[in-house]
Amino acid sequence: MDIRLPAAVATDDERRAVDRILGPPTTGWEGGERRRVDGHVATGGHAARARRHLLLPVLHALQDDIGWISDGAVGYVCERLVVPAAEVYGVATFYGLLSVAEAPPVAIHLCDDIVCRTAGAKELFTALADTVGPEGSSDGSRTWHRSNCLGQCDAAPAAFVQAAGEGRRTVIRADLDRLAAAPTDDREPAYAVIGDPVLTARFGAADPGDLDAYRASGGYVALRRALEIGPDAVVAIVEASGLRGRGGAAFPTGRKWRAVADTEAAERLVVCNADESEPGTFKDRMLMERDPFAVVEGLTIAGHATGATKGFIYVRGEYPDAENRLVAAIEEAEAAGLLGDDVLGSGFPFHIELRRGAGAYICGEETALFESIEGFRGEPRAKPPYPTTDGLFGRPTAVNNVETLAAAVAIVAEVPGAANTKLFCVSGHVEAPGVVEAPFGVTVRELLTVAGSARPPQAVLFGGAAGRFLAPAELDVPLGYEPPSPPLGSGAVVAFGPGVDMDDVVQRIAEFFRDESCGQCVPCREGTVRQDEALRRLVAGSDERGLIDEIARVMRDASICGLGQTAAEAVTSAIALGLVGGAR
Amino acid sequence: MTDRHTVQIDGVAVVVEAGATILDACRAGGVDVPTLCYLETLTPANACRLCSVEVEGSRTLVPACSRIAEDGMVVHTGSDRVRHARRMILEFLGAAVDLTTAPELLEAMAAYGADPSRYGAGGGSPRSSAVVDNDLYVRDLDKCVLCYRCVEACGDDAQHTYAITIADRGAGARVATEFDVALPDSACVFCGNCVAVCPTGALMVRTEFDMRAAGTWHEDVQTVTRTVCGYCGVGCNLDVHVQDGAIVKVTSPFDHDVTSGNLCIKGRFGWTHVRAGVDGS
């Protein structure tokens, strides 16, 4: 490929950042010292292009070390990976955590979403505007942006801080002082249990950094059993358990594993979807932070069951603590022979690679996630073909959510109640926001009670922004995968107490989708904008219900992926329940 | 597995080769399905969703242009759901994009009863005005429907130059060069293959753009003469568009074996010398 490079040249620091991921260049063809032989022998080509999947890690390295991605840096990336400059630019501009404009070293992303904005975020915006300047401006050392949900709803308001050369950190219960200085808190997990704990059994009981503690509390019993009984039997167990995907789509996990296992492909892959970004949802983060070995073990079992020898964990970019825990867990598991060329001496080779998202809700959609790992813009693919036949790098791929994998571990280990437990994220106007583990059949009212809902909420959003507001009678419906239970979605339960401006909340949800649409298909790209506008007019007194319904229909019917297909659920449910626009 | 599949299109059985799309089946059955981002010479981008049809058993509508027809599939191309989706998509585009040089879309809007005025003035995705940064073609993002055709033609589907991409996301998504540099500073080789595939005139050759601005562009009096490009030995077919005795544009037929509609900078733009000395230029 003949690539035209930008005229600007990378600085030494920028080259160092890129080389940190790719290693130093070895020939003049990839941006290194031009040697005599380079005039005679061309290198790169397919071999260089086969490293396209390292584009996002390289862009992360530049953002992490330099604080932004310059045209000179893009030029060097082009040389190293043989990717056209326009494509690098297209990828970099897709993600919220990457900046292609010169920026100060510190970027503060302050959560502005439905939970944080009712917990003090708005006041913090004013304070930041007073000290740093308007959103997006710089005081020379810092800039700040509003952010969609950061998954810290149990400790709102939250912020995520990128500091060039210093790393990324989460700030919970944010105020100006804590934004300036607070180290990442080693906070106690906020959780509660109804019935017997399965997925949360190790929370607070076992050191999440200690492999021995994990093993002492039942860890790696499942993998040993899996290796003993063989892949087919493992898939059969998961099928029989009735386990369904806990990410939101509720696809039967056993059926997915069976489909991948049954393919003829020489190479298959498993992916752990840890890009949790659904507003009001933080269960996967807590699992990764509190029980990272369970995620690693779960992915290993999934790999063994499906015949994959490689797994990827795609972890949300705004989750540095979870990422660190996983990196450490993978290293420890490798050192202990629980990952590697010969897992536990069984002859089964399995490796895990961790990839970091860069601030795009859409990348939680499985095919967008593939595109992101492969080094492209996170735009969902058309389905069919489905991931089980044409997934990551075109290989049959089983994608499972973090909680699903943790549940699979417990199921294979025959932990009582393992198939019948679910994590819910209760936040908003409750006394003790946090994760609640409960058996299916629990009601939303019971979840709220456990979390200390003192006063009856005026509204409850269930399942995330892609979920819907519940009618009062639905608070007492036993939750499960079949009607009359409302769809579980991500398991988020957000309570809005009396006095909350619901017009504001619902408009924020519409804004969320407008902001997070990838822009690929017309129904979602234009529909989310028009829904947002029509909702604002409705709040201002105009009757836009008919138009909003029509917009909802086309988004639901004709969008490429689940984002567009569900982008109207919360808004239309709020209107139907009379939560928005006064008594209209 | 059979080599031929039978598909029901609006109640009529249509037999297609295995691997054919629903759109192929519709066309074989004489059923009209509107398309926008789809072009025979490009990979279906699946972006506009205008060709959405209803397939029994499918939760959502499916894009006819890229969904492979399966034996026994029952397809409805004119149901309420389908017509609603198409009308809304056309309305969305009509409300956000300047479609004055996209007559086919304007006709489709009329046919489906699309009313873009329902969305009020302003709003919508942010757009910008025409960029005139070279002598050969003009980019007017206000007319862009983000069909991905130009990006595909510049990249894997034809030219392999990769000068343009989709940048940003959501409502802010747009076609751009790296860091929005002017085309002459980008990787662009000015083949104009992006112009050839643009369905809305967002990309337009400079002569047409200037003549439209001056009110002198009259397609009804133009003649189109097919010839073979004389620059090299490849044998690309040219369609030479002539108005008032002067060449105003050169294109290539999409169904030509050699070009599939593509040309190089010489074939598409290297004709100004034809009139040199005649009209004083």
C-alpha cells in the first residue's frame, strides 16, 4: 500500500509512546533509521498491516503519555502500521477519550448522567466553569468535559481523570478538592445480597489480588472439572443450566458456546465483553474489581468449551481499577500455569489478551467491539452473519458478558443456586446504592427495600437507558426472562425520588443516545437527534407524542443494531407513564 | 444445499441463484425497492436502510441490499412497517440534507409522502457549506447523506488511495481527510471516483458546480458520447458530456467491464485542452 504521510513529524516523546506498544522500528520502511539495504528490499506490507489491531493500543499510548494525538504522531503511526492517515484520524475521532486537538495534560470527565446529575454533578459543573473555564476550555493545565455515565453510580457524583504521563483515575463522590488531589480510593464494595451469595461471595472476603485466596474460596474448581469432563460435557452443563447472557440480550449461553464449538474452523475465539457502559450499571466493574480471577477463569472455561485457544477481554476505558485488577490476575494465572501453552498440564493452550475501550458506548455491541479490537471505527456490522460463525478477525467467536462468565464458573463448579442468581445495580434515590445479588423472582420493590429506599420513588428506570420506566404495578412483578417481567436489560434499577425533575432526566436519556449513536445508519443517527429535539418541544408544551412514536418505530424497525433499536424505549415509556411534559 | 433458492416476494415466488441478495430477488421479480447507499460496484454499506423490507420471522426489518436470500424466505416490500420506515428515513434526510441535486430522492420523498417540515427549522445534524479547495471537484457536506460510497470508492472497493474517511461519530459524523486538511494536501489523487459514485451531488466536478452556480448548467440540452480514453492502453470507456459544443464533464459507465465506472485523473479531468485556443482558454 502506498501511503502518503502527513508533513508534520512526530516528536521523540511521541515516537517513544508508539514504540512502547510496537517496539522500536527495525527498518527505514517503518519509520526507523534508513539503512542501505532498505533501498533494495521492501519490508512491511502484509506483515505490517496484520498489526492493524494494535492501532487502538497505540492511540491509547499517545493519549496516555502525551495527552493528545498530533498530526505528526499520526504520521508515525501510519508508517509503523501501514495504515492511511485518514483512517487513523477516523478511528481516533470516533472515541471520546482520544483527543486530536492539542490539549492540556489533565482532562477531567465529569459524569453528567441521570444518577450523578441528581447527586451534585450540576453544582460541580458550575464550580469547574468558575475555576477552569467553560467546558472544553483549558486553564493551561486542565480541561474538563461532561461525560455520559461512568459506571460509578454507587458513589455519585463521579469523575474520570486522564493525566498525561501519570495515568488514569476514577474520582468518586467528586468535589473540587478530590478532583485536584484524591488518589483512587480503596473503597469497600457497596453490595447487598438477598438469599445466598454466589457471584458476590468473595466480595470483601477474599483479597482480589491474591490467587491463593481465590483458590481457597472455591476458585479454579470449575476449570479443573471442565478439563476433566471435556468441552462437550461443559457445554451440556451450561445448556442444561438455562444460563442466559447477563449483558442485556439474554441469549442462551450454552447455545452460543455450542454454535462456536460446532464450527469446523481451525481457529475460534472467545471474548469477554467488559465494556459496561449502560447508564446506571456498575455490576461488571464491581465483579472485575472484586473477583477478577473469576472473570479470567470463566473466559478460560469458555475457551476450553468452544475450542478457542485465545481470549480477549475488552474492558471499558473508564475503568482503570478494573483493568489493573484484570492485568494482575492474568499475570498471576499465567505464572501459576492456569493460563499459557499448557493449562494445568492438560494440554489445553489458552492465552488472554486485554484490550481497552476508548469511550464509546456502542463498542459494547458485540460486532462494534470486534471492529474496535481490529483497529477500526466501532461501527456495528450487519447480522447475519453472526459472531458464532464470523466474529472477531472473521473467526467463530463466543462473546460473553463479565457476569455471564462469572455465573458460568459457578455453574460448572456446581455452586448451589448458581444458575438462578442475578446482579442488579440499585442507585439513585436510595439510602445504600450498590450491587444487589438476588435470585430470579425477586421484585424491584424488594431490591429497592434492600438498598434502603426510604420514600417511594416517583419513577424507576429499569434495565438502563435502553430499558424503560416501570409502571407502579410493575414494581411487584417477579423478575425473570419471561413476561410479565420487564426485560432485565443490564440489571440497572435507578430510583428517582420526589422532587426530581423528570423532564430533565428523560431529556438526558435522549441526549445520551444522540451522543452515543455511531452515526452509521440513518434511522439512528438522525432519529436520535430528532427524538431529542421533539422531546424538548414536548417539554416546552407542544404535543409531539405522535411524532415521537413515529421516530421510535423507525429506529426500532430499521436501525442496524440494538442501540438504535432501543434508543426510544425509555423516552416512550416515560411519556406513556405521564412522567414527562406535565400532565400531557 | 441447492444452487437455487425460491423466495416469496410479495406473494410471488422468485427463483434466484444461491448467494443472491433479497434485492437481487426483488429486481428479478420486477419489484421496485428504493436504494441509496447501495451501488452495484461497491460493497453494500448497509447505512441508509432505505431498502428495508419485512422478512417473516425477523424481529426487525432487514436491508434488502445486503441480506442473502434464503430458500423459503417470505418477503414483504410494501407493508405498513416498510413504508413507514422508508418514509421516515426520507424525511430525516430531507430535513437534514440539501437534496436539490438529488432528484431521485426528491421523487422518492414525494412517492412516500415524506414531509421534512415536521421537524421544524434548524436542528438536525450540524453541516457545513461547500469546500472549494482545488480546480477539479467540490465537496458540499451540506448535501452529504453519509452513504459511505465515496469512502468505499476511495478505499478498498476501487481506488485504494484512502484519502477520505468517516470522522467523528453520531450526528457529528462526516466525510473528512486526516485533520481536515485540504484535498491537495491529502492523499487524494483526484481520480474523481468518489464524485462518480456520489448520489446527491455533494461531490461534484468543478465545471458542473461553477455552471450550476452561474445558472448555465442545462442537462436537458447536453449530449453524451461514448468513446475510449486515448491516454493509455487500458481502454477505459468514457462518456463525454457536451453542452453547447463544449465538454462539460466526463464519466464512465458503471456497467463497463474495464472501468466499472472508475477513471483516473487524466480520463476524468484531462480534457480542457480539447477546447484550448477555440474559446480563448
